Amino acid sequence: MKQLDVQIMGQSYLLGCPEGGEARLLDAVEKVDAAMCKIRDAGKIKARDRIAVLAALNLAFELSELEANALKAAHSAPATAPVRASGAAVSAAEAEAQPQLTALLQRLDNALGVDGRLL
């Protein structure tokens, strides 16, 4: 397993990554970093752990919407591509990355859940 050194909200993390999964992991890191920076930049929340939990919840909710839309699209029109809430088609790469994003969010939840508090 390969290790990647990444930055999320200015802090370094050393993450394990399966061979060939570097691009997907870096894309996930970019999404998590952007989500956390957006919450931080809004200025209402300062604690890094709270920002991380809110970002994880936002990303999990977006993932849930994608899955629900994909399920609706599969039942209503099996020949069409899954659709995002925004109306754009979900690419095969995005659909394939969903399990990895879910696993990454679970790892984040596990790391932040040590104190047993969400907020």
C-alpha cells in the first residue's frame, strides 16, 4: 500500500492508498479540503473537529443525494445516466469513486468520534 502526504485545511496527513488509487484519493482530499475551508471561511465555526464533522456530514448528504438520484434514474429510465441534484450526468468514474468516498468519510468519522461528541 502506498502512502501519500496531503494537506487538508493547512494540516498535513499521511494517508494509506492502494496502488493505482492515487488520483481518486487526491480528488477526495481536494473535496474534503474545499468543504472544510468553505465552512471555516464562513467564520461561524472555529474548531477544526467541528468543521471536519460538518464537512463530512455535508459530503455524506451529497453522496446520499447522488445515490438517491441514481436509484430514481435506474428505476425510471434504465437507459439514461444517473443524474445529480444539479441536473448534470454522473460519470462512470464518479459512480466508481462513491464507495471510496464513503470509506474515507467513515475513516474521518471514526477519527473524530473518539470523544463521542458530534458538536
